[in-house]
Amino acid sequence: MIDFPKNYDFSVSELKWQKFWEEKKLYESHPDPAKKKFSIVIPPPNVTGILHFGHMLNNTIQDIYSRWKRMEGYEVCWVPGMDHAGIATQVMVEKELAKEGKTKYDLGREKFIELVWDWKEKNGGVILKQLRKLGASVDWSKERFTFDEGLSNNVRKVFVDLYKKGLIYRGNRIVNWDSVSQTVISDDEIFYEERNDKLYFLKYFLENSDAYIPIATTRPETLFGDTAVAVNPDDERYKMFKNKRVILPFLNKLIPVIEDSYVDMTFGTGALKITPAHDINDFEVGQRHKLEAITVIDRNSRLNKNTGEFEGLDIPEAREKIIESLKKLNLWIKEEDLIHNVALSDRTKAVIETSLSEQWFVNMKKLAEPAIEVVENGLIKFYPERYTKVYFHWMKNIRDWCISRQLWWGHQIPIWYNKNSGDIYCDINPPEDLENWRQDEDVLDTWFSSWLWPLSVFGWENSENDKQNEVLNYYYPTDFLSTAPEIIFLWVARMIMAGMEYMKQIPFKEVYFHSTVRDGKGVKMSKSLGNFSDAISLMDKYGTDSMRFTIVYLAPLGNDVLFDEEKTQIGRNFVTKLWNAGRFIMMTKDKLSDLKVDQLQDYKEDLIDKWIESRYNSTLINAERYLSEYRLNDYTKTIYSFVWSDFCDWYIELIKIKINEYSNYSHTIITSAVNYYEKILKILHPVIPFVTEELWHLIEEGREDKSISFERIQKSVKNGIDLTSEENFETFKEIVTSIRNLKVENNISAKTPSQIKIISSDQKFEDKITTFKDYIIKLCNLETLEFLKSIDSSEKYGTAVINNYEIFLLLTDGAASAVDVSKLEKEIEGLEKYVAGLQKKLSNQNFLEKAEGVIIDKEKQKLIEAEQKLIKMKSLINNS
RNA sequence: GGGCGGUUAGCUCAGUUGGUUAGAGCGCUACGUUGACAUCGUAGAGGUCAUUGGUUCGAAUCCAUUACCGCCCACCA
């Protein structure tokens, strides 16, 4: 006899199995040519990261596929790891330093990097511990870090290779400069904030004339960098200025008036000053018109030597002084209030200065071509499918990738400049006579290492040896990638490009973009908004399985998850239900184990057995289908309803009757119940791994060294569905529900034994019912259940009319009135409308000519049934 | 501003190629607790499928329009 606790203690169980799985190295994978493989690489979380709801959802999804495929017999490999996350990590350590009143410059580059490594060893990687807590069945022996040696080598190799192919170049481009962190940041690290600002109107006088062109600008301090004034070619107002020159204030320099359709005639004055060095659009206009780009703001956001008397001033100061001077010079018109978006740095909240800077770029056009093709050809599929459009739009308009970052924590660019000759040396290893060379100070964008992730984690070396790389050849391409939609360009698209360039093969076959997790009101969860519940503490409170189940249950493909603490009930209640069903089965098994052999008889299968087998097969077919379509919520829902509605509400209740009435069958009955229960545990294991492992061990002795995660889930079989049994069972449920309802309506306690009479026009109906007559009697607590041709009208009855049969509940003394007339009338009214609608449809020539025969027959059948029902209901009302 | 989605019961969502009196879970209401489970059971009430128009014998489903919501991209001097 197994001790089966009344309550499930998830905290003990989860720790136990987490340890068991890892210590036994169950999920370590090795290439096995005899088996089909299934491989996934984790989207490497930041080394600074902690597990939030997005991670919980994403890693649960990956775990579901890993576990399901493993149970289907695949050699599954799910590779974990982390990203060194340049800016995020560096900023974190810099903040620590700041507490001691120090900056990174006090330490110097080398010492600072050492410090970051220390920080990583001590505080980094919290999220990997949390992945263990989540139950992620990853292969820990393959854990990688984007900054570890192998991956760093890969990064250098790829840089050198692209450089030698001429795809990496150094160029002057407009970049986003964060003057606080002193680095260039990408567009993705910027957010926009609406601010109240001023729009200033200035006069730029025409050369040798009293006429001026009015300029509207929010940034008068950049006028020193103006190299043109632009107007729209269609703008009649400035016709006289076209192809002439105007005088730039202060510098008295002549700049041309150019025409460019980029200029919006309706905004400001319709005349725009062009400052190619400090605005992305101006830069583009400048390129079109071959204008010079003059930098006037330095890296500390101060005006530089090109601004004459204003040199050294910061921006607000300079702006004020410039306006003052313009007024004195009579170059001032007016100012207006303006609400516009200001770009700010995600990390430092500093106002972003767009300025011209020398950076390293990757030319993306060539790399993008094959990456577009493989998605067009369907070699890579996106779920939800609509992301393919988003992908194409971006890929077909791809811009060059600025890969240099002015940080210390990251892969330093493998470029050396000769101190004497200025020659450039680019190689994986430093030049031999190092004292004559100076390495480029910049590091590479973090994504420059993560775009190689699917190759590098499997030991890619970009050499001839690759062909002998058994591990890489076995696992690449991976089968599945699950990630957040916001990194489709930053990461997903780039991995495809790297995969095509270096493996000549796609990096993954299917990409799932998971739901964004929002709070109950639909607001994206974030720490700053304070609507952020701590995922880990909720796991402690409700159990990991409950959280996993709930979050997947709430995550439909392509939609957001609206999550709040209250909703964890779904998962928690389900886990409890599953536990209690197991407890019932085990208790019953124990109780019946005393039965002697001579008490057993041959077990006769009945409707229940056929029905539950069919329901199981339907559930399995659905589960497989939903998983293959990445409809994870439907996968959980279909199993949920099988377990709760079919197995617990009906199957177990009927088992109870079988056992109480025919205890001599019970061994077979309980064997069968255990069998279905184990099947349930298996198909649920991918989503709720801990409790299913616990239950699987409790349900049968002798499994100490085994894990449910290696039990096989057999593929579904189509002919496992028995529609007749399912339909008959539905009729059975319909009768039971109707009788229970009749009792409630007539104020008869469920416990009171009642007499039921059923009248049917269908001769076969009685035969059909007979097979489950006894179950009806027991479930509804009946004294008698009779089939009659007519009813004794001297008695009072509660009645239910159901299609081709009627149920009569005999009302004994003191029972309430037999028929609720008003309710019945309402029903009749609805039914009459329905019948009229059908009649109209069936007398419509067009319908009869154009609709398919099957449809017409179906409608005719509906009409017959409805008319029958109507007649019965009317007679009911007449009799009352 | 450009692109892409969405709008079905109080809430969150299903609804296959147009042919149901439109479904589920949660919530709500009533009743029910000594034998798996009150984290439960039984039963019930709830929707003119966002608007308007069109295609069709027939529209939640296809097309167009409007309104609102969301996401992504670009960012306006």
C-alpha cells in the first residue's frame, strides 16, 4: 500500500524532482544517429536578468516541446546559456562603482573588465537558477555564455571574415549618442517622450537683398552646422529664393536654398534649415544634395569650436544666448509652443544627441537576400504567420548595421592601427609586434555575438573541421525557436542571415513569437509602472506547475496574455483536481486489493469503456494538432476539459457506480482507470512536469530510478475515435442532466428517490437507453425508470421535451405546480420562430436549387425535429 | 505619418473551406458537505457576434466603410 498524502506539497515535490532530474543528468543529450533529434537553443537571457513573466511563458513553451518530443522518442537537446549584455551589465557595475565614488576610468579598462567578470561570477546568472526552479529540461552540460572563449573566437572569426569580404566598413554616419554613458546606442535602446518645447522662427536673409526666408526650428544652436536651407519644390511662396543663397547668422556664410520633397510645406514656415551632422533626415537630404556635414556639438553635448563665441556652452545655455543675440541682430521673428517627441536613452534617460560619428558598419543587403529567400520558400515558418510580412518589410528595406559600441564590456573589435603608418590590421589574433599597433577601442554590439548563437553553442569553428563536427551536424539546424516578437529584427532576422552565410543552412525551422504578458488591465508589465508582480514569489506561493499551466492556458497564439494573481487559480485548482483524482484511484485500488480471485468475473465492456477510449483518442489527436500549430492554450484547454469534464465528472462517477454495484468486476475496472490516469499524466507532463512526476511515482511502486519524462506517448490513431459511442454517451448525459434539472425545477431534493417515465417516438430509442439505464437510475437517484407509449393523465408530472423524446418526472404529494407555463410559452415562441425560419428557407426555390443536397437534407431533418418538439410542448401546455 | 492585427456573454477567449436556435473557462445566481476534491458538486441566467453598406438562396465567417483598441516601423523640423 502506498501512502498517498491528502494534500500535495508542491514545495517539497518540486525541489525533489528538480534535483533528481539534474543529478541523474536526464536531459543531457548526445548525438545518436539511430534516433531523430529535436533541438532548441534558448534565447539567451541577459546575465543581469531575473526571471519575469515573459521568461516564464517563453521557457515553459520551450519546455513543453522538449518534453513532448522526448516522450515521443526523439533525442532532445535544449541548450541553455546567457548573454553578456554589453550596456546592461556595464551600467550595473558602474553603478556599484559609483557607490564608492569611483568611475570605470579610475580602474582602467583591464581592471574594470575583471571587476565585471567578478560581478558575473558572484551575482550573474540568477536566471539560470530560476530556470531550474521552472523545471526547464535543458541540457546543462551544454550551457554557454556569449562572452566565453569559444563564442568570442567565433565573433572574431566572423568579424574578420566579413571585413575581408568587404562587408564591414568604417563610415561616418548619424548615430544616437548618449552623452551620459558616452556611447553610441542603437535605435532600439531609445524611447520617445512627448515634451513641451518651443518652435523658434528665424530670419535667413537672401544674399544682397532685404528679403529673408523664415526658418522654423526647435534647435537654433545647431545653426552653425547648417549647410543649406531646403524648401519643397512645389512651394510657391519661396519661388524667388530657389537656387539662390542665404546668409547664415553669426558666421555670415552663404548657404544654398535647395529643393527637396522631404520638406513638409504645412509645418512651421515650410523652410527648413539643413544640418547634416546633427539630424538623420538632414543627413539624408545632405547626401542627396552633396552637402558638407559640419559637427557643432561635441560628445559632452557642448558646442564646439565651430560655434565661435558660443564654444563650450551646454545646449540650454547656448540656446538662450543665441536667441538673445539673434534678437539683437534683428534676425528673430517669434516663438511658438510645440509638443513633440524627444529621444531619450533607455538606460540613462539622457537626451539623445544625433551626431555624426565614425563607426563600424555591416553592409546588410547581400546577407539579407538568402535570408529573405528561405522564408519566402517556406523553409522557415513563423507563428503567428503575420510576422512573415513584418519580416519581409524590414528585410527588404534593410539598413546597414552599426556594430561598434563605445563600451568596455564586450568583444573588442579585432582591428589594429599601426602607430606609424596608420595601416589597418584585421585578424583573429593580434599582430606580432604589438608595440607598434593600437587596437580599436570599441567593442561589438551584443547582438553581434548572439546572431551566431545557434551555430556557436554547438561548437562551430568556421573551418574545414566543421564537416567533422559531429555535434553541430547532428543538432543543426535546430527545430524550433521561441522568442519575444520585439526582437524579430535584432535577433531572429540576424540569426537567419548568419546561418545562411556560415552554414549555408537555416538556423531553425519554425519560429514561435510568444505573447506579451500584460497585467489584468492590459498594461504591459514593467517595474517602472509598478504593475509588475514578481514571478518567482508567485511560484513560491502557488507552485511552479500552477503558474506554468495558467500562463500557457492564457496565452493564445498571436494575442497578449492578461495576467493577474487571481488567475493562478486556474492552474492551482487544476493541479488539485488532478491530485484528488489520483487519490481516489489509489484509495479504490487499495480497497479492492483484498478481493479474492474467486470473486472475479470476466469484465464486460460497456458504453463507458468505449466512450472514454474514444474521448482519450480525440484528446490526443487535438493535443498533437494544437502543438503542431503552436496553439498552446488550446493544447492545455483540450486536456483540461478531458481531465475535468470527461474523466473526473463522468468517468470516475460512473466507476463509483460500477464498483458499488458490481464489485466483482473491480480489478479490471481499476486497472482500466489507472491506465487512463497514467495516460493523462503523460500528456500533461510537458506542461506540469513536477506534479505529474510525483503522481506517476505514487501510482505504481518500483519507479524510484525512473522518470515519467522518458515514458512514451504513443502517436494518436484516427480509428481510435468511436463516434457512435460518443453520441450515445451524449444522449446519456442529456437524459441525466434533464432529470436533475427537473428535480431542481420542481423543488425535489436530489436525494429524494423519484419515478421517471420516458416517452419516445423512436422505437430504437429504448434499446439504446437500456444499455445505460442502470447508470441513470443511480446518478439521478431514481426509484423507477420506465419507457411508456403514453402517460397516465391523472397524475402530475414535471416534463422536459428533448427532440424526439420526453421525460416525465412524477410529482408526489406536496410537490410544486407541474408546468411553468410562462417559461414554456416563451420556449414555444422561440421554437415557432425557428420553425417558421426553416419553413421559409425550405420553400425558397433559390435555396433548393443552389444549396448542396446534404445541407438541404440537414435542414429538413431539423424542421421535422423542431416540429415534433413543438407539438409536444403545445400539448403539454394544453394539458396543464 | 506608414504597415500589421484585433473588436463574439460581466472578464479571457473558441468558432476549420460561408449552411448551429453562436460555444468554453472564469465570474454571477440557486441548491448541495461523513467516504477523491468546497482549490468541490449539481443546475441555471447571460450575446441583435463594434458600425454601416455590399456579395450570396444563406454572413460571426467573404468584400468595402466608419469608429475604437493594440503592436511594429518611421519620427516632423
